[in-house]
Amino acid sequence: MHPHTKLYSGPGRVNRLDYLFVSEELSSQLNPTAKYGPNAYGGDHLTHTVTLSESPTTATKGYWRLPRELLADPNIRQAITMEATTLLDRMRADADLNHGAMWYGWLKRMRRQLIKCHRLHTESTKAQLQHLYLRLAATKRAMESHADHDILMADVVAAQLAYDTAKAEHCQNAHDRQFDFHANSNERGTSHFFRRPLGTKVPINYVTVDGSMVTDEPTVQSTFTSHWRSIMTAPRDDARPDNDRRRAVLEALTKRLDMADRESLDQPI
């Protein structure tokens, strides 16, 4: 906000405050709306917040994905199979029908029904957790009001175990859904990777040979090929073996392999 003045965040004028270069006109307009807040990132200074623009964001409907726990229910799988069988029978009964429209309509209806099942499944899971929690609280109150706590201790332990098991399963399903969401989001291709290739190509019309520019087409082609061949291919091993090094290695050997070991080493991989 102040490009011509050095500002420090610490009371000892040691820590430098990071700032942006903003025009004086914009700075005078935004100074009344600037505010300082607590710093959650570490350090002894506050955070300076300035809102440059407030653009309204359009609320879009979230994309629904079929959760795997729905397909684990045999009743839902049986219902999908029955609906698909009925649709297939209708398609086979009359070949003049618009099968594409029938298939698309069936998909929309099944998606709507599965969304409803998912909502009911989520509400049922939350209701079950609430019921188990109330049951646990009731057993604890009953044990506290009873004279002999040991009699109702087994009921409290059973209620606690049932609640912990259901809660752990619910948390695991939530973590799985979150992991699948992030995995699908990260693996989704963007428009950058699916962009169309460039319609123009840069031709190579000349090369530099011995410091001079050559435009002869065969020379350009041969120079280009030899240049990239030396880069893209492995170099040839034309160096002769070092006799002194070979002799030193042979003198360091202390044992000779028997025939069985030599045959096992000579076998193809």
C-alpha cells in the first residue's frame, strides 16, 4: 500500500512487512476498507487484508457420483437388475422404437432414484448413530442411578462398543468418499492436455556448417538427421579394453567357478 515507505511488522523494526505496489489513487480508495487481523501463519505481525474486488460467484449444483456403499446393498442391486431387464424386454419387443431415447430416459430415472436412495441412506446412517448415542447415554444414566453399578456395566460396555463400531464405519466411508473425490479430481484431464495441436509448423530451411549458412535441401536434411541421431542414440563403444586393468582384475581372483555355476550364469535371463 505504501511503495515509497519502508514498513516493519515487528515492534523492534526488524521484520519487514511484505507489500504490493499499488497506485496512489487505488491506495486512497482502498485504505478505508483495509483491515488487520490475527496471524495464523506464524510470526509476530498481523495480517493485512485488502479486498480489491468482490465478484459474485454463481452457485452451481454439485456433481453427484454413485457411492460404492449403495451397490453393496443387495436390494438396490436387485432393483437395478429388474429395471434393466424390463427395459431390455421392451427394446427387444419392438425394433421400431427409439432405443437411444429409451436408454437415456432410463439412465436419468435410475440416477434420480439412486440419488434418492443415497439421501435416505445418509439420513438413516445419521439416525442410527443418534439412536446408538442416545442408547449409550440412557444406559450410563441408568447405571449411575442404580445402586449396584456392576450389574449394568455389561450393558454400558455393549452400548459403547456398538456406538464406536458404527461411528468408525461411518467415518471410514466418509474418508473413502473424500479420497475418491480427490483422486478423481486429480486424475481428471484438463483442457490444456486435450488442446488441439498447433496448426503451424516452423520449417527448417537452413543450417550452419563450419560457420556459414547453407540452404541446400539435402545438406539441411543430412545435417539435421546426424545432429539429432547423435543426441537420441546411444554412443558406440569403440574403446578397446584396458589390458592393465583387465590383468589387475584377473590377478585379484581367488576362486574358479565350477561347471554347474558357469552354466547357471550363462543361462538367459
